[in-house]
Amino acid sequence: MSQAEHQRLTAILTPLLLVAALVVIRWQANVLLFHTLAELFSVVVGVLMLVIAWNTRQFTRNDFLVYLGIGFFWIAVLDSLHTFTVKGMPFFAITDAEITLHLWIYARLLEAFLLLSAVPLLTRKLNASWFLVVGAFITLVVSWASFALKEPVMLTEQGLTAFKIGVEVLVIALLLLAGAIYTYKRRHLAPRVYYFLLSSLGFTILAELSFTLYTDFQGIPFAVGHIFKFLSFWMIYQAIVQTTLREPFSMMAQASNSYDAIYNPTLVVDRRGLISQVNQAALLRSGKTSAQQLIHKPVHALFHPAELEQSACPLCQAIEQGESVPGEVIAFPAEQRWFLASLAPIQGRDEVGGMVHSLTEITERMRAEQAMRKSETHLRTLVEAVPDLIWLKDPEGVYLSCNRRFEAFFGAKEGEIIGQSDYDFVDADLADFFRKHDKAAMAAGHPTVNEEQVTFASDGHVELLETIKTPLVSKEGEVIGVLGVARDITEHKAAQRKLMEARDAAEAASKAKMAFLAMMSHEIRTPMNAILGVIDLLREDPPADERAGYLAVQERAGEGLLLIIDDILELSRLESGCEATRMAPFDLANLLHAVASLLEQTAREKGILLEVSIPDKMSRGWLGDERRIRQTMINLVGNAVKFTHEGYVRIIATPAARGGVRLRVEDTGIGIKNEHTSFIFDSFYQEDAYATRQHGGSGLGLTITKRLVDLMKGEIQLHSELHEGTWVEVFLPLEPAALPQGLLDAAAQDDQPQVTPKLNLLLAEDSHDNALLIKSFLKKTPHAVKVVNDGAKAVEALKQGAYDLVLMDMQMPVMDGYEATRHIREMALQREGQPIPIIALTAHAMEGDREKCLGAGCSDYLPKPIKKQKLLNLLHSYASVDASALL
């Protein structure tokens, strides 16, 4: 027979033997001895309950059983008094049964209330010392009441009183209520404790029912009731002794060292979560030095996370319900450690006797998983941060993953894309295209590149993508998928096209510039050839009539050369952005007629009609830059006359509906090809270089005209048909203006030399040829001239002699004309004499050069090449008036 079976047999036979002994005593001896022994057996059991519960409370921490142990001890004290007050006992001179019955009924009421009030202690704590004192006080009060009070009466000659029977029934009701509550709360009780409690309640109820049938001291109900009472106490005793002492220690004795062979912390707990056995690994884990420090301690406080409340702990809940837990990961944040906790029930005879609780440390695995998750998170973040589309497919073309940018292409979330193919999101042709390149990459065994234009389903925009598809290969060399990366190259391609267009434009501009330079070289060399050739002929001293013809050729060549240079300088000034308009009232009709008059002779010689059309009601006076408008119209009308061989050239002026003026030049000339009209205003562009050479000029007229119109914030349009003619229309945002009184056309000056008073002139010129030219211009005048070749000598000459006027070249060695002019003006201030007129002679003819000369102190400005008549007229103006008035 096993130890367990022996214990079960002893637990059954012991109360049966005691009951049998009491029965024999009752029928073989006398009732008084039976009663005394029956009550004393119960009293002894009650005392043992207190002794055991009190001395094991630090280990068991079962306040419910401690409460019952203390309560039944005080009930045993009352039952002792009840036993010793029975009539016939030698301790008290009691002649009736009232005191004895009072002690009995009060003890049963207290027992019922004790069992009922013990329920909250299943989940709450008890102050055992306090309850022990309270129990003593209640026992004293009940003992006093039993001896001192005569009422209520329990027994009369007729038998038990209604009160006595009623109280017995009340006790039965309270016990039934307690049984119902224990059944409801049974999950808080160990199974054996629950069964012992219900058995104790059942025997107590049977005892109470027996005592309701009490008739006399010798009756059978009296004997049966005491036997049932003894059995009820025995069951409570078993609940306390068997559950709190024998069972835990027997479990500890079973294979006492078997768990030490387990490397991981392992312990045994009961259904209340109290530790009953630990191995060495658990002892080390707890930090305790002895297993006794852990026995009967709550497992949650020692081996579960402190951050988790016991009521919310899933392991504690599993222990309470006796459920297996194959593996629950629990973390200890303070230690940065993780364990895999498992629970397995220990099966008793018919119930779960406890749980084996093991902890397997998995800290390294968890850290590795965390590192992997962190790495995956970083990788995912990196993939999501990349502006490219990234995706992964298996060899069959089924999507395994993609980034957020790719989601926008399909217009779906990654979870909706995974497991699908291209055919689920795009049309069949595009899906076939994708699949073909997937297969090409897998077949090639290396990355392949292709371009594809796609429409994004998210918002409908279109992108040109450069796609790189890379086959993924396993260690065994098997293709396991295709990684795709697509980059938007829409802007890159557009920029590339722009660069190519810019390159083509630059090459075209370079070719145009080279052609322009070739043409300029031709146009400059042609008059220079005539000029130099005529010089050679003049050295041969030809006859007077031939000489006159040679000089005419030379003059035309010089004028043509000067025109080309002026055009180049004008374009340079306009493209530098330094030009400004000078706004003043002018007569538009006079301006247009003057332009027509200037070109009328050329048109008449070509046999074409040149006419001006201005509405009668159109205002004559306008506010604008008259010089720039005249230059614009001369260029446009001159071009029209130049390239028209028959028909007409018409100048038309009309007021614009939005304000301002429209000036239109129409001709019936040779026209321009349509493909050239958009470039005709560009610098260095020539629609036909041969035509430019054939008709003369620099070919810059329209370019200069466009820049002039832009300068005046106007607009220019050109329309032309080859062999049909051309019209050019200019819009200028002018405002009407009143013309000043006396504004008349300037009278043409006579080309003949005028009678001029004699002037004593100082010429500062470092070029011998230019000095000779000026002296030759003045040979037939009354003027006297002295020549010096730098500014310093000019200043020195003025210090030593008196001169009426200085002709000052502005670019000379030693001291230039600007500095010399400033010295001369400072000398005049120091001498307080009459300031001498200084005329600047300079080849600097750009915008601002005149102002620079005047700012240095010059009185006037005469750009090179110098016309003889202009020089003589200017000298005449200074000789005819007080010089100081012209400064």
C-alpha cells in the first residue's frame, strides 16, 4: 500500500472508529460519559485547529483557514462549558438544563455565523491577533449571558420551546446559505478544502435537525446529533490539517531533489499561487539563500513581473484555474530580461493538486529578435524614404512586398497588392510588358534596365520611369524572385531635351555668328578695298574728272563702312541693357513723312510707290522717344524699300484700341519663308546671307528694331509670304500730348563754309594722321592751330600761351583728355579768367560717352569719324558768341 493510499484510509477509518467507540459507550456505559467524550472529542479538534492554523499562518498565508481555526477554537471553549454544565457533572451545582442549552444554542449560532462570515477571507486579509482578541471577548459575553440570563427558556416539561427549535432552524438556514456561497466561490478554494467544508456543513445541518427532534437526555436524536457534530468538527479539522500541513509537505517529500536536475528555474505552487517546492535554479533566481524562505510565499511577488498586478496576471489566473500554459513570454523591464513561463498541472486523485511552474530565460533570443526588428524597421524606413518605386515579386510575378511610392502607382495599399499580379491592377498590354521584362531579367541572370511610361492610379499623373530589374538567387542558384526599382526620369529627360535644344540653339547661334562675322568681314573689306584702291589710283595723279569719280567712290565706301559700324555699336548698346528712353512731345505725322522723304528718292529710282497713311482724326502730338521711333521706322521702311522691286511700300499709322499707336509697314517685296519668321529678329540671324550682300547693309536692322521696340515697352509682329510681300506692325504704348508752340521742322543747314571770325586753336591729338586731317580741314579757314600729342603738353601749352578753343582727343598717352580737361578747368578757377571752350574729339561713340566727356568738363562732343562741315559749323558757333555762354 502506498503512502498516499495509507493516508486516505487513515482519514476514513479514524472518524469511523471514534464514532463506533462513542456508540459502544452510549449503549454499554451511560449517557453522561457518552456526552462528555463526544463533546471533548469536538473540543480537542477545535483546539488542534487553532494550534495548527496559528503556527502555520506565516507559511500558508491562508487567512480563510486561520479565521476558521480561531473561530472553532472559541466555539470549542463554549462547547467545553456546555459539557461541564450538564446536570450530573461535578463542576457546577446546576439543577436544570437551561444554562447548558443556552451555551449550546449560542455556540451553534456562532458556528453558523463563523462559516458564513469566513467567505470574504477567501480574497481579503485578516488581522489574526485582532480576531483572536475579538473571539475571546465574544466568548466571555456569551458565557456571561448563558449563566446570567434566564430568558429565553429553551426547555419545558412539554419539551423544546418554539424559540429553541426556531433558532435551530435559523442555524440550518444560515448553514445552507454558507454552503451556497462556498459553491459559488469554489474557484477561490482548493478542491479538497471545498469538499471538506461542504461535508462539515452537511454534518452540522444533520446535527441541528437531530436536535430539533430532542425529547430527553436518553433519546436517540440526542446521541445522533452529537455524533454528527463530532463529524462536522472532524471535517473542518481535515480542511485545516490535511490541506495546510500534510498535503504540502507530502508533495515536497515526493521526489524532493528531482527538480534540481532541471537547469531552468522550476517550482511547485498550489492553486492559491503559494510556493510549495523550488529547485536550485529558482532559488538562485529569487536571490534567497534557503528554500524555506520561499515555501508558502506567493509566486507572483517573487517570480512574476512587479509591474503587473496579480489580479491582471495571466499566469496567476491560469494557476487559480488549474490550466496549462505551454509558453508565455514575460518581461522584467528593470532587469532587461525575458523568460518563457510555462505551467503544467499536477493531477491528484480526482483534482489538480498543484502546478509545476518553470521559467526558461530567452533574453538573448529576445534581444536578437529586437535587433532584427530594429534592423527591419531601419531597412523599411530606408525603403520608404527612397523616392523610387520599389517592389519584390516571386518568379511567377506575384507581389511579395512594395513601398509606399509603389502603392501610389497601383492606387492600393501594400496589403492589397501582396499576393496579386500586374494583371490585377493594369491593362493586359502593360502587364504583358512588365512580365516580359521580369522574364528577361531572370533569364539574363543580372540586372536589366528599361524605360516605361506609366499612369499613377492614385491621381492620374504620368511619369517616365527608368526601371532596373534584378533577379534574386538562392544559395543553391535558384531564382526566387525579381527586385524592381523604378526612378522617375520625367524631369531628367525634359532637362536632357532642353540641353539638347540649347546645344542645338547654341550651335545654330554659333553658325549664325560665324556666318554674320563672315558677312561682316565681307561688308567691311568691300568698302575698305574701294577706299584703299582709290588711294592707290589717286597717287597716279589721274585727270580731274577721273579724280572726282574716284572721290565719289571713296565717299560711298566710307559712308557704307560707317553705317555698318554704327549698326554694330547700336546693337551692342541695346543688348547691354544700358539704354534708356527720353520722353518728350513730338509730331508723329511729321516724323513719318520725314522718314518717307528720306527714302523717297531710293524708292523712286526702283520704280516703287512709297506712301504714308494717317487718319485725319488721329492726334499729331504724342509723348515718346522721337529718336528711337524714327530709328525704328527708318529700319523698317528701309528694309521694305530694299527688298521690294515692284509694287509699293506703305506706312500706316492708327490709334490702338487699348491706347497707344500702331505703326504698320506693308510691302510687296520678295517675302520671307515661313520657317524663318520666328528667328528673323534674333541676333546674327540672316534669312539669306546672299540677299544681304546683294542689297547691302549689316543685316542687323530687324534685330536692332526688335530691341528698340522692347526698350520702349512695345510689341512687334511680322507676317510674310514668300514672293508675296511682308507686313510688320509695331505697337507702342504712347500717350497723346500737346505740341509746344513753335515746334517746326529744323531747317536744313547749308553745306557751304560760313564766314567765321579767326580762332587761335590748340589741338591735342596723339594720332599723326588725325592731326593732319584736322589741320587739312582748317587749311582754308582763318583759324590758326597748334598741335600737341598728349594731355600734359596741352596743359603746359595753355600755361604759356593764350588760345580761344581746345580740340581735345580723349584717349592719349602720358595724360588722357579727361584728366587734361580737369587740370585746365582748375587753372581757370585759380586765375579767375575766362573759361576756354573744350571740344572733345573721340572715337568712343557708345551710349554714355558724351555724358562722360561733358562730365569731365568738356564744352561739346564730336565723335569720330569727323565730318569737315560738322567741325566747321561747331567752330563757327563758338566763334560767333561769347564762349562763356556756351559752357
